[in-house]
Amino acid sequence: EFQAATLDGSLGHSGQLTDLLPDLLPWADRVCAIGSPHLYRAIRAQAEAVRFGIPTGFAYGLLTDLPLPCGVGACCSCTRYTNTGAKLTCLDGPVFDLAEVEV
């Protein structure tokens, strides 16, 4: 099942995605979100509370908060730290598993 939330109500729920999480997280197979680091922290916190932990492969976020000056990994300006070490957003992302990345 696909659930959408937009602030202006142009698609799906009108309002914050976090409003939908308490009802969705107990049964969802996967969560994919585009938003701010605050949203990703909220998803992770609510998933950990409802599901007693956040498994790898459950929640993904499109992380675009770091600059991508070169786009080929040469400058390392887009380095993001994960549980498995440093990753480059331009090469390894921009979609990351929220269970593994620091947001």
C-alpha cells in the first residue's frame, strides 16, 4: 500500500508525514521519505518505539542536506557517516538506510 503526505494536500494526507506514522509503522514493510533531517530523526525515533528497534532495510531517506560540489567523489565534501563507515553521498547515495546513517 502506498501512502502519501504533502503539506499542501496536493497528494494524499494534508499535513506532516509524522501524523501518519503511528498508524503506518506497526504494519508497514518499508518506509521511504523525502524531507529534512528532522523528519528522518522522527521516523527513526517512532519506528524504534513502535517496532522495538529499526531493522536494516526498513526505512530509507533521500538525504540532500550536504553539498555535492564535484559529484564524482573526488572532493569528499559530501561525506556522510554510517554504521559501516564513511560514505559519499554523490556515489553511495543520495538514498540511505535510516537505520545505518547519522542524521
